[in-house]
Amino acid sequence: MDWYSRAEDYDAWFSWDPAKEREFVLGASKRYGNARPRRIIEPMCGPGRLLRAMPGRAVGLDVNAAMLRISARTNPVFRADAAQFAVRGGSFDLAYNLIDSFRHLRSDEAAAGHLRCVAHALAPGSVYVLGLEVNGDIPGDVLRDEWTGERDGARVTGFVEGLGDADPDSRQETMRVVYAREGGPQREFFHTMRTYTRAQLEDLIDDEGSFEILAVTDRHLDLDQPIELSEIAGSAVLVLGR
């Protein structure tokens, strides 16, 4: 079992207030895409923490059935591989994915397929707000985030860290997840994710060709202070124009 299959624990742990992310995503759409998006899609939506905070018709997709059982309580969702999902072309006004899920697409082919699918789903002039870690070209710079979340009385504390074991050829990095639900045992899981340098990310977007980079910021989510992608260490958030 992987940690994503423990969806109730995941949902409690990732339960922080979605207001800032919601306002950023909608603000990016207003500034660079559709001012009033009514049809929104979140690929790799997980349990739907941000999905349920979105206006209009917000639809999620994920490959994990346990996650979808939670997100389906509040939103329409469907099960699909993010690298090859199909919806009616131009049927959404906005897409977003903020919590590094993009790096689960562990090849350039899968990542490019994902971008094509999202672009097909979006109406022309829409944006895709995409967040991921870009640490692949900083030796010794290892991701580690620790936090506590709580939902419906379930309190979960833990951390996620990269083990720093990626090499330039494989571009696969081992992630370690350790958490405990209050009153329960500590659990430990390992999984791999793809690494990106800033240049590799730019090349992927340019080569695939469905999107252009309209703006970049970091985890502070400030549209008024855009940052060059080449200057970001860690979390990058890209506003991609369709």
C-alpha cells in the first residue's frame, strides 16, 4: 500500500485553509485568462481540498480511487490517468494543479501527454496554473516540508523529504513520507518523483508547444511580484497560457 491509498489520513494532513491558493488561481485566471471561469478542472485532484473551494462547476480527476471517494462527496470527479485523459475539447475555462503532483509523471512522454490533455480540455485564452518543485540543478538542495493538519477531529503530523538520490540521467528522486495520526502509529512510505531543472521544465513546455509561460512566482503566490523561473529555488508556480 502507498500513502496515497490512506486517503482519509492524507485528507486530514493536507487540510490547510485553501483561501490563499483559491484567490491566487482565480486571480491568475482573471489577469491572464478568463475573468470569470465557470468551468474549472483540477487534474490529480486527490481528496479535493482546493476543488471544493472553487466557484462554478469544478471537476476533478485522479487515478486513485480512494482519493476520489472523498472528493466525490462534494464535486463531480472521474478516474483517469493524468497523462492520457479525454474530455470534450474546450470544455473548461481554467485548470490548476498546485501541490507538486506533476512530478508523478515520471517521463517526458507522460508529462507532455498531460500538457496536451489539459490544453485540449481548455478553451482558447484560458490558463493552467501549475506548481512543482524545481530543485534538480541545485546540488545538496533537498526538499523537506513538515506540518500538522486536522479535519473532523483527526490530527495528523509528519514530514515529506527528498533523499537527494537523483542522478542527471534517471531524473528519479526518492521521496520519504513519515506521518502519524494523533493516538496512532507512525507510518513511513517511499515513492519516486521526476526531477526538473529550470531549463528542463522550460524545454518541456516549449517542445510540447500547447502552452506558453505567462508568469512565474514562488510559494508566496504573489502575482504582483513575478519572478524569473531561473531565479526560483524550490517551489515554482507557473501561469501557462493556452
